[in-house]
Amino acid sequence: MGKSPKPAVPQKRERDEVHETQWMPGKNRWRFKVGSDNLVIELELQNGFVALIDACDYDQVVHYRWYANTPRETTSYVSANMYVDGKRTMVSMHRFLHAHDATWPLDHINRNKADNRSDNIRCGANGTNDRNRILKREGVDTLASEFCEYARWTNLDGSRDGKRFYWADYGSSTAARSAAIAYRREQADPILEKLVQAQVENGGKPVAVARRVRPKKKPSSTGIRNLNYALSQTALLAVLKINGKRFSRYWTISHYANQEDAIEVAKTWIAQTRAENPKISRRDKVKLVV
């Protein structure tokens, strides 16, 4: 079978003029759509989906049959089956056309996964892709037990932050939610803009972002795991969490001949508790649920 005919590049039209041609045959039916300054080609997919590409990229996609990965969703990635190193592989259109480095995630700026024009694709590293996704409930959770709306976002260093908006302070849950959504946008949008600007200044490549340093866990005050001094060092406290269940016990040091004897009793209890309650692995938990 012969290749689908290549589109002839039409003449430039006025900026405000939108021109659509009739559908042309091919592995995917296609047509020109000229809008603004760019020449765009539409590829017809199943279930009414349409993929957008730059006309200059048509020669690369014309030899494959493209389809929407999730045709029942409101937006979908576009993929095709092709042979890579002798193996049949499903390849996404945005990575096929714009992936300069296979290790970088890519981000669709307008959140339309089928819009694969070069102006709509940027580096999605440094959390840019995740920050630009469509959030459930717009990044605001309803905490009914606390009678408030909780706005959450991710800071530049990767740490998570949030703020509560109590219903009583705003007169209703609807007003509190609106305030929470607006506040979240004020906090999250500038962070995304900073990341994108830094990547642009770096030639569209990922940038080094300072990550927050997680505080180290404080060592046990007795030097023994899960055993600490309590009540101004007049007692010992052992706390264990095994399979989601909490075990704890106090020992008053004055009830023993000396501190060492109290520690030995506590160590014996810790070892016995662990032996009586062996940890269940994740795989075993799945088996128990099934």
C-alpha cells in the first residue's frame, strides 16, 4: 500500500482568519486548520477525538495509525503501535514528536493531552507536570469533622503545605470553599510560574531545585530502640507500633532495685511483644484481604 498523500502547505492567511478544509483520506483522516500565526493539522481519532499537531510534523506521523488511549474520558493521550528495536511498542505522540530526552516527563500546557503542537509542550520535570494537572475538587478538601475546607499545595522545595478555612468564619461552607480555592491559587500558581521560568532560562531543560531536608529522627534517650525515659527520667516508656496496632507500657524506676534492672525488664517486654505479634508483610496483607 502506498503512503498517504502529504499535505500541500497553503498560503499564510490573516491573523484573525480561521480556515478549515475538508477531511482528507489517510491512516487517520486529516485536515488543515489555520488559526492565529500557526498552521495546524487535525487528525481524526475514534469517538470524536481530534489530535492537533504542527503541519511541519505531519511527515513524521503520517505512516502510523493513531488512536486515543482513553476515548471515554474528556481528554486522552494519543498513541500508535510501532516497532522499536524489533519489538511492537505503544508510543505516545507527544513523546514521539517532542521527547528530546527519554528521562524527562513532558507537560501539556493547556492540559489537553491530544494537543501535541510544539507551543503546547514543555518540560514537565521538577514537578511541573504534576502541578499543572487537573486537581480533584480543585485542591481543596472538605474536613466535615472539623467544619472547614482545607486548601493544600506543594511548595517549591517539594514540601506540602495547607491552610484551613472554617465555615463559621465565612458564614457557610460554600463561601469558605470559594475562599480556600482562591487562596490556594494565590499560593500555587506563582510556584508553577517560577519553575517554568527557570526551565525556560535553562533552555527548556530541568533545573536543580533545593529540596527540603527532612529532620532526622531523635535517637532513643535510653539508647534502646522504642524505649525512652519519661516523667523527668523517673520512669521508662516503651512504645511499639506493629501492623497498625499500638503497644505501650510504663515502668516506674523506683519500683526496681536500680535503673539497669528496670531497663532489663522493659527490654524483655519489648522482645516478648514483638515475638507475640510478628509483622505482616504487604504481600501477606493482600492475601488476607483477598
